[in-house]
Amino acid sequence: MVKRLFGIAAAFVLLAAGVAAFAADSSGIETTPIPLTPKPNFSSMKFLLGTWTCVSTNTRRATSYTTTVTGSLDSTGYWLIQKDFGHKTSWSPYDVQGIDMTTYDADMHRWVDVYTDDQGSYNVSTSPGWKGNTIVWTDIVITTADNTASTSPTTTTKVSDTKTTAANTFKEKSGRVISVRTTCTKG
């Protein structure tokens, strides 16, 4: 009889624990803290910090376009911020200010770059990272303003800690392909 009562009591305790656990799960309230995303390791990109002058040429324009870029890490340690200031030219009669934000997505194992400017342009690019002195960025979201229909990946080469080059193409809506070359120097 004692065994039987003990068995019934044990079953009751297990049933009560199961009901309590079910009630906690079905409420939708979770008490487990959200883990922090790991901070990116920017060691391969720290050379980009500071002030740079970038000169871009493309096959659609007769003259080059110059931007001043200032790179810094944000206070959280999650973003490399590059603020750029594009200078007026005969074919671009206004100054353009943009911000390029780069971070690492550890879950997807890729670098992510988000760009916006004060003229409504934007793009989102990803890269698996540096291979030697080269990094390749592929646009996954682009603005179709400025007659851009599609882009090729941008290959950036670190020539030294104070010089980079970049090359890509984009296709206009008409189908014409435009080549773009950029050289940036620090200092």
C-alpha cells in the first residue's frame, strides 16, 4: 500500500511539474538572456582608418571625381564607419555626403557593407573577406538611380597601408557597360 501511495504521489509531482513547464512554454515569455553578437575582428581593415583622398574615373565621364573619406570605428566596436564627401565637378554640380558602414555577420560568415548618401543613393554589399591583399564586394541591393541596371563585383586591392585601388563595372539600363577605377591615398 505504501509503495502504491508513493507511486501515486510521485506521478502527481511529475504531472504538476509537466503542467508548470507547459504553462511557462506556452506563455511565450522567455527568461534566457539574448547573447551578444560577437564583435568583428577589424584587424585586416584597420589600415582604412584616417583620412583618404579617392579619385574615381569611369568610361562614361571625361573627368575624374574626387572624394575625401574619413574612416573610424564606432564607439560600440561593431562598425567601421567611412564618411565620404564628394566634391563638385562639371558633371556633378553638387557636393555629396555619404556614409559607408561595414560589419561582420558571424552567422553568415561574411562582411556586410551598407552605404547611403544625401542624394538618395544606397547599396548593400557582402564579401567573404580578404584573400591576400584583395577583397571582393558583391552588391546584393542597389539603387537603380543614375541609370544603373546592375553592377559587377568590386575588387579592392590594398597596394600598401596608404594606397588602395578598386575596379568594377556597372550596366546602364540601355545595356551599355561602364568601367569604374578608383585610387585612394591616405594622408
